[in-house]
Amino acid sequence: MRYAHEVDKVRAAERALMARLPEGTLMRRAAAGLASVCANLLPTLYGSPVVLLVGSGDNGGDALYAGARLARRGARVEAILAGSTVHEEGLADLRKAGGRVAVEDAAGDAAIEAADLVIDGLTGIGGQGGLREPYARLAARTADSDAIVVACDVPSGVDASTGEVAGAAIWADVTVTFGTYKPGLLIDPGAAHSGVVELIDIGLGPELPDPDVVAPQFGDVRPPEASPESDKYRRGVVGILSGSERYPGAAVLSTGGAIRGGAGMVRFASVQNVVDLVRQWWPEAVTTVIEPGDAQAALGMGRVQAWIVGPGLGTDEHSEALIAAVLNTDLPVLIDADGLTVLADHGARRRELQRRTAPTVLTPHAGELARLIGAERQDIEARRLEHVRRAAGELSATVLLKGSTTLIAEEDRPVRVNPTGTPRLATAGTGDVLSGLIGALLAGGLAALDAATAGAFLHGLAARLASEEGAPIGAHDVVAALPEAFHALT
């Protein structure tokens, strides 16, 4: 896992550690790591022009000390002092090493234009809101240059605790962060500004409390595995209520996601023509024809260990009856797409959701979450971490917020960030595949948070594998790539 801590916790850990160390030790550790990463980014360090964007705080000190180290190794280092004050010891070290100082003017712009590498030391983890002048102008000049841009701890203009970007901000190719990851480096829009993130150990570990956000890596994702004594029931039976006369494809895709997601058996129920289509695509699915909204027949189709309801189901009274019936079971339930709309539109269904004691997973995109919690879509996109936490608490559910960085939240647990997402998934039907995949993992016995985390990870990985050559993909390509994604975890 990559563990991320919000700024207040980082500051407290730094204070506790600095109280036991000689003054300046942490800054010099950070600067050493920063300089090492920067040196490795340049094909030749000796003679390479490097520009430091230096703000008023300790972040500027980190940049100055790192610049001094690069200057001692032969780089031509120039510092643009943009803040109202400067870290005097760091500046003295830079000058002693042969670095030069420039003012923030046309000469500074020319230095940025000529640089091979720019180190952003403007604001650091304490910055909030969009960059103001002259920082905003320097960020714009840096974005227009051909230099490699390295952010010190967090790109200036990115909220380190949330990933919010409220205005002008640095676009970094690499971010060198110190002590622990920060949530804003993992969550969009901040993650998009951060580039590749390198973590430098400065000794904070023993001082840090539980993380606020975690990002799983390959070794952390463990889907259920078949054993010698497995049968279809031990591997998990998932019941699917999806698709309709209008959206039959959702049934095919959610069923495919469940089958390729490792379910021991898929039981599927819908109206006749949807069942016929699912049989054509997935003859291994056990199907039941029901009349629209016949909840008794749907629940009576046989033993299941988890339910998927909603993709392509429609939002009329027939769909509401099926959703109500599933919510009143004592089994894990995943609700997606039209099922989320029904929850948002019908207070009774929402109350049933909140009263449930069995696990419930909701998989909204930003628009669906906006309707569920009475927020504006643009606010959710801007403050994803805040809103996914709020939703998990208000709805008493595991909430997977789809998007450029998918977040998975449960109340009083660290939020999980999926690292495998790709823009290739922004195509119709991929959400239906995800529903089937997570439903299969729930039926296989994973806890809701783990099932949603593993499902998002595998879903993104499958999309990446399906589009390795850069070609556009469709939802069926994701289904087809799921076995390879599972294999990549072994």
C-alpha cells in the first residue's frame, strides 16, 4: 500500500521528530533526496542549467539546499526568489556552492526558458487555493518551457490534503515528496498535476498515525482463489438483476464481468428477450425469465451469495420493486446505474439502504453521487475526497466514486484510491462490467471494501491490458482482458 497522510498529521509528525534531532536535519534529508532524484533525471548533470523557483517557506529552503548539492556536482543553478522572504541558510549554501540568484522578471523568464530542469519550491504542503502573483506567472512560464519540472513535496497550487486545485498550479513531471505520501498526490485533479511521485524517507514513519488515504499496489490485491475442495457454491454464486427492453446490453456486460470475475455461478433474471440475449453470449449463466418487477420470482430463482442490481434496469415502478426486494435481503448487494437513480428518487428505498446491516456497495459517477447526496456535480469533481467520505457516512454504505481517480470509502476507514484507472475506460458499458466483477468478488467472500478495491484495480488493469497498443477499446474488450488481469496479480 501507499499510505498518505493529511497535512496536519504530517506537521505533527515533523514536530515530534525535529524535537529529537539537530536543527535543520529534516530539511537537509529532504534536500538530499530531492537532489538525487533531480540528478538522475538529467542525462548529464555537469553544465546542465537548473532553475529553482523559491518561495518564502521551508519548501523554498528544501529547493535551495537541493540546488546547492546540484551546483557542487557541476550543474549551473539559478534561483528565482519569488517570495517576500527567503530561507537565509539555504540561500547562503547555494551561493557558497556557486549557484546564482535571479529576480522574478524578464531575466528570470529567460532562465526558465533555457533550463533543462526546474525545481518548484514555491509553496509546499501548506499552500491552499490557487497560486497568486508572482507565483501564478512563474507556473505559467514553467508550463510553457521544455524543462523537466520537479515539484518539491507537492506541486504548488495543489491542496496536499485533498487534491483540490482552485486556480493556477504547477504541472510537474515528477513530484518528490517527503516522509509520507499526501492525499493530494493520489487524487485528481492534484494527481494529474503531480506526474510520477517519488517518496523520500526522512524518518517520519514512527511518528505517523493511521493514514487518511491508501493506494493499493499489485501485492495488496488478493481476489478469492479456488482451492482443491472448491465447487461453484464455495467460489460464490452471484444473482444479477440488470438490463431491460431498452438497455439489454447492460445485462450481457454485467453478466460477463461476473463470469470472468471468478464467480462460481451466475444466476440472471430478466424479461424474455434480455434473457435470450444473455444466453447467447453466456450459456454458462443460469437464467430465469420473470415478468417486469416480479420480485418474488427474482428472489426465488435459486441460492445466491450476493446481488447485483441496477445496470440498465430502468427507473420505473418495476425496477423499484426489484431494488426494494434485494435491499431487504440479508446478503451483500451492489447497486449501480439505474439502481442509484431509484435510490436518489425514492426516500423509502434510501431509508432501506441506511437500515441495512448486510454489506452494500454503491458505484456512482459524480453525477449520480450528486443526486444521492444533494450536491453539485462540479463540486464533487473538485472535492472528490470530501464528498466520497460524506456519502459513505450518510448512506451507510461502501461508496465507490468512479472517475479519473476512483475512490472507495467506508465510514471511519482510510479512503482507498485506485491506481490503475485509465481514460480508456470512459466508454459506454465499462461500468456494467465493473458491477459484475465486484459482485463476483462479494459472492466469493471478500468484504465490501476489499471487493470494491480489488474490482476497481482489476477493472483498470484489464482496460490497460486491452489497450496496450493505444487502440480504442469497448466494454467487451475489458471483459475479455479480465483473465489476463487476474493472472498479472500472481
